[in-house]
Amino acid sequence: MSTWRIARLVAVKDLRIEAHSRVLINQVLPFAGVTMVIFAFALDADSVLERVAPGLVWLATMFSLLVLVQRSFAVETDDGALDAMRVAGLDPKAIYLGKAAALSVELLILEVVLLLTAVILYRQTIPLDGVVLLVLTLLTATCGLAAVGTLYGGLASGFKGRETLLPLLTLPAVAPVLIGATRAVESALGTAGAVVSDGWPWVGLLAVFAVAFGVGGSLAFGPLIDE
Amino acid sequence: MTTIDKEATLQSNRSGTGTRATRILGIATIISMLWLVAFGLGFSPADRDQEEAVRLMYVHVPTIWIAYLTFVVTAVASGIYLFGRSKSLGWDRLAGASAEIGTVFVALTLVVGALWGRLTWGVFWQWDARLTTTALLFVTYVGYLAVRRLGGSHQQRARRSAVIGLLAVLLIPLVHWSVRLWRSLHQEATVLDSDGDIDMDGLMLFSLFVGVVAFTLFYIWLLLHRTRVMALEDLMEDRGLDQALSERRNEAASMNAAVPNSEEI
């Protein structure tokens, strides 16, 4: 079987598990929603919230990313499924790409919900001329986040202390995504007078990040889990 | 090196990890540090604008240069381990020791920089491109060191940390680029700027040079000792395992002796 076919199978498997267990719907989305509400408690002023809304959307996404990644690998390590896949001779590259793809789909759902929450709670508007930029930002940022999350999730899985190691490794690594995606979404939504054209260099950065970590991750995943 | 050789080395070095070479290097480090103190605090002039605060530069700049050097060493040693044929743990220990020293040096740079910032800019911290990149660099290598402590066999540790060591090299330019785009108050590099000219008072430049030499010697001295300590740690762990195995074997043997014909029953 080709790498892509296996990757698709792994991704479908992950999404099917998710559809059955409903952890995203029942736990992660409410968690992200609560995060958005407590941000409002911390930044007690409407004008501040409106100004920093895009950043808060991405912060909530990063925190939820950690939860999703842990969930994604708990499924594998609980029954030794990851080892079983390796013993079955599946290409680690394919496992990596499949898991990253499934994570991307979950993240995209999460981001759309968080953006809608920002529209309602933080009084954001989505102008029509910013939609293309917004969609491209969501796609590139999601790929970058999924690439990093899957890589470090795979590394940390199966060790004691993985709950603390994962954020320590992941958060500095996704800092460029947080910066880039926040600025790009500010441009797309016109937050604090930002214009759409300012957003494109950031999408470029996000795309380079996603490709670099996608390639680096698919090469590094094998040696990291092959133990 | 065989286990017996290693044990012989361990026996002969009961006094520590020092050898003749490291002792000479250590003395050279102390002398150059004394030179640095003399030039940095005494002979070099105070700055026109920054006055006495400029003396912090003689620690701030050499430590960050050496930190970059240590991370290059970590990356190269990680690459040699991962792609080389020998899979020698020596490269892994070199990478780990260098990253440990680099992390301490970056921390030193950040602390000295914060003090210098307070004196010249009036604040400890600014969200400037280089400061932010350096802070993220620090956290990235703290993460690398955490990965080294995950456990498992020595070869597992080596492979895992080599991959993370190389990924960090991928990450640093991306972080730098994103933060540069985000904002850029830190004074531009004075010595290594793009036009190649050096705009600095001669004695100040010389003091900085002394600082670089002193910290480089210090780095090499620390690196030699740290890799040796790591080799001893690995040896101790192997020995502990061997010992536990042989104890269990003896136990099994003595139980068999107590029930001589257990197989017949």
C-alpha cells in the first residue's frame, strides 16, 4: 500500500474513533469556550477584548491543541496500538501524516467555532474582502499546528510526565504560528484598523512553517517512535 | 572501549574527571577571566552615553556568542550521531553537554541583558525581536534537556535527543523570522554588522575580545568535564543494571540449590 493510502486510513480511523467517543464535541469545544469566557474576566474591558480578540482565538486554539494531541496519542498508547501499527509494518511517515491530517480536521472545526464565539462575545465582524485571507490563514496555521503537535505528541507519548513535557516542547515551537496567525487574522477582520494586504506576508510565514515542520516531522517521526 | 577499560579509567580517575590537559586549560581559563576582570572593570573606558553600564557588555556579548557556538556543536554532534555509522554515544554526550552549557549561558545573557536594559532603557524587558528570539531559544533548549531525561536505554536517549537537537535548528530561523516581522529597539550588532567595519573604541574592543577568549576557554573546560561526568553516569547505570541482573541470577541459582531435584518432582 502506498504511503498516502495508509495515511488516509490512519486519518479515517482517528476521525472514526473521534466520532464515536465525541471527546471533541463533549469536552474540547466546551473547554475552549470556557477559555474564551475567562479571557473576558481577565481583560475586563470591551475595548481591550475587541482589540485582542484574534490573539485570544489562537491562544484558546493552542491550549486546546495540547488537549487534542494528548487525546490523539492516548488512543494509540492505551492498547499498544501504535506498537501494533509499527509491528504490522506501516510506514511511520504514513502514520504521522494520517494522524496530523485527522488532527487538522479537528482543529479546523475548533477554530471555526472559536471564531464564531469571538464574533458573538468579542464583537468581531468578518468583512467580505477578508474572507480569502481568513480561510487561507486558518488552513496554513492548522497544518503547522498539527505538524508540530503530532510530532511532539508522538515523542512524549508513553512516557511518565508526558502531560508536562508536551506543552514545554510544543508551545515554544508553535510561537511563530501564534504570532503569524494572530497578525493575519487581525488583518482579515480589520481589527484596530489593520488592512487585508498586511496579512499576506504572515500567510507566507505560516505556509513555510507548515511545510518545514510537515517535512521535518514526517522524517523525524520514525526515529522518535521506533523504540 | 570495553567495560573493563572503562572501569580501569574509572579506577584511575578516582580524584575526579580532571587530566593534565584539563588542568592546564582550567588554569588558562582562570588567568583569562582575571584579565577580563582587569580590562572590563579597570582598563577599558566608560561609555559616553551608557557610562559604567557598558561594562556589562563584556559578559553579555561573549556569553551569547558562546551560546550560539554551543548550539551549533549540539546540532553537529546530533547530526553525526544520527547519520553516522558508528552510533557512538560519545557524540550524544557531546551534544548533551554542549546544550546544557549553552542553556546556562543563554540564561546568563538574559539576566545580564535585563540588568543592562534596566540601566540604559529603564526597563528590564522589551518585546524586541532579539530578546524575544533569545527567550524562545532558551525555552527550546530547556525542552531539549527535558527530552534527554525521559529515560530508556542510552541509545534510545541518544536517538531521541539527536532528532530534537536537529529540529531545534529548524525552529530557530523560523522563530527569528516571525519575531523579526513582528517587531524590531535592540541596538544593531556593532561588531558583526553588515558593512564589515568595526565602530568601537580600541580598548573596549580589546576587552570584548578578552571576554570572548575567556568564555571560550571556560566553555571548552566545562564541556570536557561534563562529557566525562556523563560517561561516568552512563557507566554507573550500566553497572547498576549488570549488578541487579547478577544478583537475580544468584538468587535463582541458590533457590535451585535449595530444591535440588525440582525438575524430577
